[in-house]
Amino acid sequence: MNRIVMAIAMLGMAGQLSAAEYEIDNSHSYVEFAISHIGVSIMKGGFNSIRGSFSDGDASAMSIELDTDSLNTHHARRDRHLKNEDFFNVKKYPKASFKSTRFDASQGLLYGQLTLLGQTRETVFQVEKGGEGVHPRDGSYRVGYQATAEIDRRDFGMDYQLGPASWTVKLSIYLEGIRKDS
């Protein structure tokens, strides 16, 4: 579905669903990052612990928090390095967060405050709705979203050198929310 049609559909649903509050389902949600490794390849990783809530139809009411110590790149030695002071400094900064401030439905853009390493910067995510429906086993009502953004990690004080192509980090958030009244 193209973005304009999706934005119109989301606007139409906003009136119907504005009161629907969702809790993020940690077992079906994920925050992923991708970064160039010395200009040779792309290294991906993510965070296994994510929590928060959002209001479907009012994306400006989104709050996400993740445990930085849950970082996982499927390589133990690299994970230890990424968790130390050169990168995420998880002992000093055990949490990272995003709190939305407004949503431009016509463009599918979610604006908000990303906090990483104690630094807070406005960040803009491109949002796409995945789907929604009743879970066949437990009867809960669920909705899913995907959001992507690019950040310069130096803006957050993460300046460990991995080559000039490695300053830009692509963030991807995959959310599945469980409606609180279901």
C-alpha cells in the first residue's frame, strides 16, 4: 500500500481508535540497528528487551524504553565491546528511550525525542502500519508497526572510529502492541 493511501487510512482510523491504548509485547517486538563496518560490510544487532506503550490513532502518544545490556549481535566478543565505554556504556547508561512528540499522518513521519548515552536528540521515524487483528490463541487484540530512522551516532557522543562510513546508523523498530482492554 503506498504511503499516501496508508496515511489516509490511518487518518480515517484515528477517530475510531483514538482511545485504544496498547502495551508493547516484548516477545514480538524488536529494535534493530545496522551500521557499516569499516566500509566493508553491514553489521546488524538489536536489543532483546523492549517495553512501552502507544495509542493507535495518536502516534504522538508513543513511549519506548529498552535495556542497553540486552544488546545482541550474535557474537559474544563484539557484544562485550559494544557494551563498554567505546559504544553503549551500559553500566553508566542502562536504558535508552524514545518518546514521540507528534505524528505527520500525511507523510507517515513520527517525531520524537531519542535518548541514548544520556543525550537527547529529536529523531524522525518513517512509520508503516503492519496489520491488526485478534490473536487466535488468547483473544487479545493486536496491532503492529514498523519504523525506521537514520542517526549520526556522534550526535549522542558515540565517537569510536570505525571508518568514515560508520557514523550513520540505521534504526528499525518492529512493534506489536496488545490492546489494554482486550
